[in-house]
Amino acid sequence: MNRKIIASIFLLAILISCSTPETGTPTQNTVLLTPPSTDVPEGIDIGDGGLLSGLPCPSPCAFGVRIGETQFDQVIPLLEKNGVSHCQTEQSISWVLVYCGEARFNVQADAHTNIVNGIWFYPNVAISLGEIIKKYGDPNFFVVRSEGTLESPPITAQMYLYWDSVRMGVGLRRLDGKVYIVEKTTDVEGVGFLDEAIYPGSFQIEFGEFYKLWTGYGAYHSVP
């Protein structure tokens, strides 16, 4: 299994371990729906995953897979019916995963209920933050994270935004420096959805230095 696939599986495992009810309220240092720090996977063309087009079904459904409804054994047949192939499966004690096209498209289900509770994908088409806000409204909250130090460059920053209405997280493209300047035209890198049982909404988040309420476009300082 290549590094990109491993990174995607690790991401989904983190979503479960950090946000299930057993862990309590997420802490200031929990990162939700954060894409792995790797190059965007190649392999299959999934377009916008229905994010803007609503095809073949509107978010948080993607390619016929519906959060909180679809059984895990239905995932691959639904994806193949909608033209998504090259899929494999992975399983742990708490989750089962389908990943397709070198982890460009991922579906997670609860291992006990076998119901889909997470979807994560990398669009193949250019999507701007302004387009998402036009369709879904303003995000509820965000975090800006940085990687690298003066001793270990390069220093880059990335912004992640969260919409309670569809339990969605969006990762924007990485920029150089520790200050993230977000604009309407800023490109989206990855999109993720969780079911209501494991998506901590803004009412559960502890706001402060790490998570912040959305106040609009502009420049934001990152946290490690």
C-alpha cells in the first residue's frame, strides 16, 4: 500500500478517535476533518464529487453513497454504478474503509453498524472557496495550521473550514509562510463529511487560539 493511501487511512482513523462520544468534547488541539499533508492523490476523475453540481446526488451524498444511510457492502456497487472504480478496502476494530483511485475518494463506515459515517475526497476540478460559500453559506468556524520552522523549512500554512449545516470540512490549498490570506478565489484541496454522531459542531468546539469563528476573508495567523 503506497504512502498516499496510508495517509488517507490514517486520516479517517483520526476522525473516529478524536470525535466519537467516548472521547468527550473535542479539545483545543483536536483537528477535525484535516487532510493529510501529502500531494493530492491521482488515479480517478471524480469531478466535483457533487459538491457544487449536486450530481449524481447532492452533498453530503456522493456518487450514491449517503452519510448515515448507506450500508458498507453497498458502497463499491454504488461507486462502480457511478463510474468510480479502482477501489480497495481496509478494516480496523472500529471502522471499515473503501478507498479508490489511490485514495482520491474515500468512504468510511462504522465497523459495528456497517453504516457509512464518513466521506472524504479530492475534487478533480477547480473549486474556489467563494463558490462553496455561495452554495452553502458562510462556514461556522475554521483553523489555520502551519508546518515547518526556521530550522526545518519550508514554512507553510493551510486553512480548514467547517460547516455545521452539512457536517462538512474543507481544506484549502497550502500557502507559503505562517500567515494565511484567504480570498474568494482561494482553491479548495479536499472535502470531507461526517455523520451527526461523530461531527462535533460549533456548539461543542472550544474557541480561542486554535479554533476561531469565521469572520470573513482576510489574513489569519497560523498555529502549529
